Amino acid sequence: MDWGLGHATRSIPIIKKLNKSGVTIIISASSNILALLKKEFPDLDYIDIKGYRITYPSDGSMVFKILLQLPKIIYGIFREHRQLYRIIKKYQIDAVISDNRYGLWSKQIPSIFITHQIMIKCPKWINFLEPIIYKINKFLISKYDECWIPDFEKNQNKCKNCGEISEILVFSSDEKPVCKKCGSKDLEKLMSGFAVSMGSAKSCTPPPSCPTGGCCQGGTCGL
């Protein structure tokens, strides 16, 4: 993942859930995202895997800026796909979870894709491209066994102390959410799944624990 820190922070609840379930986790990331996750999970193993090096415009069209970067994105997809096979061979991982990185799938092990956009919207002046972009996006996601969309429509946190479910906004990684009812900081992030048929990616669901029974029995998940 290197589309921005938002992709890293939304993966944190999944990593915590898998870690709590006793799954051995290896995290692959790059640059500032790698630094963030190392700070959050200092005891886990890490692999520095090059990202797409996406840059965002300070003004103007986001879609146009991304389109200009397509060559390096395509190259990045092929590069990370080759690297994943070397990682699987070296670390004997049992499943891989990819946050919006299109090349981290394998026919050898279960592969899960995390995204928040199935239909990518375009500005009005190029919205005729939306069906084409959708088909390309669908084709790339269909390489995966499952597609997960982390989402909870309104209430995002459940208090483990009193059971209250509420939406709590925090504005920095150092700020800890607090239950509005009892003041407890022992909260669980909630995610619901949105079912979408994506060819081989049969469903979009949140991870209840580990994506394969095998790695919950002592194997390894690559995230």
C-alpha cells in the first residue's frame, strides 16, 4: 500500500484482529506507511516492498493526475507481483491481504483485495471513461479470491466495557478515541461488508479472523 496514510490506518483494525487471533503476520509496505505501521506494531515482521510512488495534485483534477501516472502504476503492479512470488517461497505464507495494490495476488494461496472504490468516478468532462475504468478495475480485482470493503455506515466503534456503539472521530494517530457513554478507551473498530460480485473475487466481506483456516493454525498471513 502506498496510496496514502488512510490506506494504512484502515488496515490497522484488520492487523489487530488477526494478531489477536494468533496469526503470524508479515507486513509489506514502503516509506512513511512502513514507518507508521512499525510504530503501531513494533513486534511484527516487515518487508520493504516498493510502492507505486503516487503523487496527488494540490489543485486541479485528481483523475487526470492519476492517468498521467498510469505507466509507473502498471510497472509497479508487475514488479510487486513478481516480488510476491519470491516472498511466498521464502516465508511460506498461507494467505495475502492487499490494500489497493493490484499485483499482490497469487494462484498459490488465498489472496484478498481491500478497496473502497469499485466504481471509480470521473469528472463530468471525462465521465464517458467510467465504464472502461470500471471494467479494468473489475478485471484486476477478479485476480483475487475475495474483495473486502471496510465500511460501517454510521457507528464505527464498540465499547468493550459498556457495549455502546458510537461514531467517534479522531484527528491524529496519537489521539485515542473514548467511549461517549462510559469514558472507556477500550474500543473495538467495527467494519461491515458490502457484497459485490467481482468474478473470481466472489464477495466483499470484512475479515472475521484469518482468511484461511490453515494460517490460524500456526501459519502466516502476509499483509
